[in-house]
Amino acid sequence: MRISVIGCGYLGAVHAASMAHLGHDVVGIDVDEAKIALLSAGRPPFFEPGLPEVLESATPSGRLRFTTDFSAVSESDVHFVAVGTPQVADGDAADMRFVDAAFASLLEHVKPGDLIVGKSTVPVGTAARLADLVASVQPEVTLAWNPEFLREGFAVSDTVNPDRLVYGVPEGESGERAARLLNEVYESAVAAGTPVIVTDYATSELVKVSANAFLATKISFINAMAEIAEVTGADVTKLADAIGHDARIGRRFLNAGVGFGGGCLPKDIRAFSARARELGKGEAVRFLDEVDKINLRRRTRVVELVREEAGGLAGVRVGVLGLAFKPHSDDLRDSPALDIAMRLADAGAIVTASDPQAIENARHRAPQLLFAETAEDAVRGADVVVLITEWPEFTGLDPVAVGDLVAHRTIIDGRNALDPAAWRAAGWTYRGLGR
């Protein structure tokens, strides 16, 4: 099929490359000339495992190209809008300027019979509003909403082999045709038996934010239990194992630590709460405010643990392992790791941080930090070591060998990812969260 993807940030670039990988003819469009130049050369502007290989295979074949020229969409029949919806600077709501601008530009070039497909995470009610706009400009164009469920670090496989497909479409023949076209786009996944949920606009919009709200709640729940465990002597990891055996609960997303971050969960639950308040139903999701507060408290707790162990922060040398919000990513958006490192430095600590992928991004965001290419260099001479992003390079460190590098054998395990017994046996003071 002939497909255009509007917006070549994280979501759009992955979607465009994955669609070409599936055999479609794809053009990706973005206003950022530097980003387009990189993608055209087969180089992603961010780190995502598997994406370079997909770009390298699809770009030379001619199935995938990138441009800043919006008129290129006229060659396509299906148009995915995948621009960002960040949090507004002065509140919790989603910033819809980029979505609205993308639709305004797109509608100048679409033709009768085309299908526009929203993939951006938007406040419920957005699709209906945009459908009215589309109908007023080009009545023979249909709008569908197809939310994404990508996990950073696994985004390519999640696009090519999704665990479900959700189509928000209008009623009647136009909606049926939209669903058929989307089934053609995702033909391989549909043929493999991927569940397909065809629903209305509002439900499709709520699916993504509801899923993120649930996951955020589950993470904050176990972190709340960690707070109780810390004052009672319980072990939150054993607690999570025990309740995780209950099939109604499950063990996934029950890992206590410094909490969630990234470009989705934090801003999505805040935007969801803001939209609920606009709808006069703020009380229905008021618990998400507490979910957010619990999550942020865990960052403060790590700083407190460093202060406790070092007897203060001024002049204390801290080796921080991790900057990205999760392993297998270079994403620093709302990263607990970067936030904690900056808080420590701002309180007077001398912080040297390392991360396999995120150092260059962090240099611009946190000039108060020192950076090291390796974990060994980051912890050399440290009074306290803090593990915050559970990269395999960090969780696999030998506590005996690392012990020879530091000034004091004290480690704060912000992800409960290490074996406390092994580190203590090597002479370390080990502090986890809720352990």
C-alpha cells in the first residue's frame, strides 16, 4: 500500500520504517530538516534496538523515503499522523498544537477516498473534533484512530508483531471501509491472529491512556508497599513474588524501585486527569494524582538514602549508574535517573554518571554532572554508588572487582536489581528500596 507518516519523531520514525519493512511504499514527513537528513541516510536520530537495521534495509530499496515536503502525501492513500502530544508548559494537559498543525497541512493535499489515521496519544474527544474538521474540508476522506502501544526498546517488534490492534472508526460504510484498509495495512499481523478491536473514536482514544494509567497505578502500588516495607522490615520483592502468583494480579510491573518515567506514562496520566476535569469527572481519576505523587516520592527517597549513608551531600563523590529512563533507550524524558543525578549535584554532591546510550543527550540537559563512558570510571573513587537504570552492563557488575575501585563500599540499588547477599558478602553496605 502507499502510506505517508506525518511526524518522524520516535513514534513516526519507527512506524514508517516498520511499515516499509512489511512491504508498503512509505514516505515519512517532518518539518525538522536535520532529522529528515539523518533518516534519509538510514540513521535514526535516537537509539532504538532494531531500528537501524530496518532503516538500512528499507531505505535503499526505495520502499521508504523521508522529506520535508508536505505535498509528498498526495502520492499516498493512507496517512498516519504520529506527531507528539507533550505536556503543556503551564499545566498538565496535552499540547495539541502539533496534531492540529499536522492535520491543517495534511488536509491541503489529501484526495477523495483517502484514509487519515491518528496514532498520536490524544485527549478523548479529539478524534471527533478532527473528524468534523476533515469533513468540512474534504467530505470524501475518512478519519480513523489507531492508538500505539509501543514499549521503548521493543518498538519495532511491537509495530510489526503487535499484541492487539485497535481501530476507532465512524459508523456506517465509511467506518467499515476504514477497518478493511487498516486490516490491509496490518495484513501480516491480522493473518497471524492478532486480536482486532473495532470500536468508536472515544473508546479507541481511551484505550491507550487507560492502559498507561493502569500500568502506572500498578507500579506506584508496589512502590507504596515498599514505603511500608521499609518501616516494618519486610522485603517488597518477596511480597511482589507472593502476590504476583495470584493470576488476577500477575507479577509484571510489580518491581519496586525509583518508579516510572519516559515520554508516555507520566505525561499521559497527567493529561488524562486534566481531560477528566474538563469533562467534569475529575473525581473519577483523582487517584492518579496520588499515583503520580508516590512515583515522584521514590526519587526523593534515593536522594535521602545517599545523604543518610554519606552523612550529608556536600562534597560527597557519587557514582551514578544510569541516565535513561529505562534500559535499551537513550530517552531522558522525565527520567528518574537523570532527575536523581541532578538533585544530588544540585545539593552539593560531585556526581559522575554513566549510561551506555544517553550520555550525549544528558550533557546538554545536565551540565552540572560529570560523565564517564564506563561504569568503572563512573564509580572510581566514589563514596556512594547509585544504580538507577538497570542496564545489563550495570546489573552484571562484579561486586568484588568494583569494590577495589571505590572509596567506600556503599551502594544504593534504585531498581532492586542486584543480589543483596552477593554485594554484602563482598563487603558492601547495600540499600534497596523496600528491602
